[in-house]
Amino acid sequence: MRASALVRVTQREAPEGFRSDAESPGPLALLREGLADIASRRPLIRYLVEADMKKRGADTALGNLWWVLDPLLQMVVYVVFVTILTRGRSIPDYPLFIFGAILPWKWFNTAVIDATRSLIDADRLIKRVQFPKIVLPLAATTAGVTGFAFGLIPLAVIMLFYPDRISPLIAFIPLIALVQFVFTVGVALLVAAGNVFFRDLGNVAGHVLRLWWFLSPGLYSLAVLDESGVVAHHPFLRTLAGANPFAILLEAYRSVIYGSTSGPPHVPDLASLALLMVASLVFVAGSIIAFKRLEPTFAKVL
């Protein structure tokens, strides 16, 4: 039922002609084509996002409520581990400290994993109907925004337990989320295209994301890293940690949600966010070019 409806929608959205894989347009032409595909297929992307959310809601008994429960359960695990098993009681209001990082990371992790499988899961559709395949990983990434919005509900509840941490600075969250969304789109397009040719990429992505989380300041802050003796002896590690896009993002979220261990919420590092936004836009442009270069061969490989 859903598959047939999707076929009808994509047939309505399909353009009159597609370039063959023998053609080799330049990077700028590919970028313009990709942006035009996205701009002209907004109804199709919206349909795919709605279908994805409905499917998530129908596949489990609790449906989209898992976007509320899952980060809460992760928070409980980390709080127990850090505050009890490792006696890490030096971080005040630790549940809020860790939840401010778990929520955006869950959005990124889910979006990348879903985007990785977005093309191969639609292999029959890709073989039957001509339409811009770029909408598939883009829809998977956009669907994660809705899940992130659900996750803001438990965040609001947790913040009620720490009223001194509540401030108007939480208005910065949409701005930080926009930067994260742009960066996530770039990653999603690359992994989706790559997984068509290297099916092991789906498994590799899960392990890379897990390692990425622990290398990012989620369980700890960059201030803690600065205070450690490791950075003093190996300063390049601090530079490497600061270059991690999620070091910038998680620190920005935490600055407006939590603040610091010694102070209330404060304005995030806007210069770092602006730099990351510019870099992410360039990254997305490169990802679109790579995706459009590989797109004509998807149907053959799938």
C-alpha cells in the first residue's frame, strides 16, 4: 500500500528527462542540478518525511514516543555510570549536563543511519521510476528534525528540576540546530551514495558513530579536557578535539542549556558556529556534486 502510493507520488514528480551515465557535466552543473532537484521536489520530500514518521509510529507499540524515552534512558545509564561507578560527582546537575549532549547526538546518529539505508531500501522504486534520488537521504535527514523536536519535551521537563539553569538563551537552540542540520545533510548524502557501492558501509558507520560520540565532549566538556594533564603534554590533542564539528555543536548546545560547572548559561561561541556553518555549506556542496556524479549508476548497481 505504502510502496504503491510512493510510486504514484514519484511518478508525478519525475522530470521529463534524465541525463544518461554517459554524460559528464562539470561540478557547478551538478551542483545546480542537485539544488534544483531539491527545490522542485519539496512536496515529494514532505511526503517521504510524513511517511517515515507514520512508519516509525506504526512499527512499535510506543511509536514516536521512543524519541522521548530513548534519550531519557541513555541519560539514566550515563548518570548511573558516571556518578556511582566512577564517583564522578564533580559535575553539578549532571543529568541536564549529559542530556544536553545526548539529544542532538541521537538526532545526528539516527539521521546518518537512516540515510545510509535510504537508497538500498528503495531499490525497487529506483529501478522502476525515474526521479531525483537525492530526495531519499534528504528526507531521512529531515525526518530526524521532527524526532529532535519530540526530544525537546523531556529536555524541558528536566530543566524544571534545575530552575537556575533556565534562561532566555535557549532561544539559540534553533540556530544551533540549523548548523547541525546542514552538516548532517552533507554526511547523509555521502554515506547514502557510498552504501550503494559498499554495503559494509552501513556496519562501519555504526562503529564510527559510536567512536565519534566518545571522542566528542558529550560525557565531558572541553574545559575538563583543558584541565587534564594530557593536553598540557600533547597540545595537538586539544586542537584536534576543537576541530571536531560536534565539539563545537555540543559545547554550543550545552552553553545555552546548561552553562558551565561554575556558572549559568551563556551565549555560545558564535564565531565557531559561523565558521562551522560556512564549512558545512561547502561540505554540502561537495556532497551534492559527488551524489549527482554517482546517481546515474545507482539503478545498475542496486
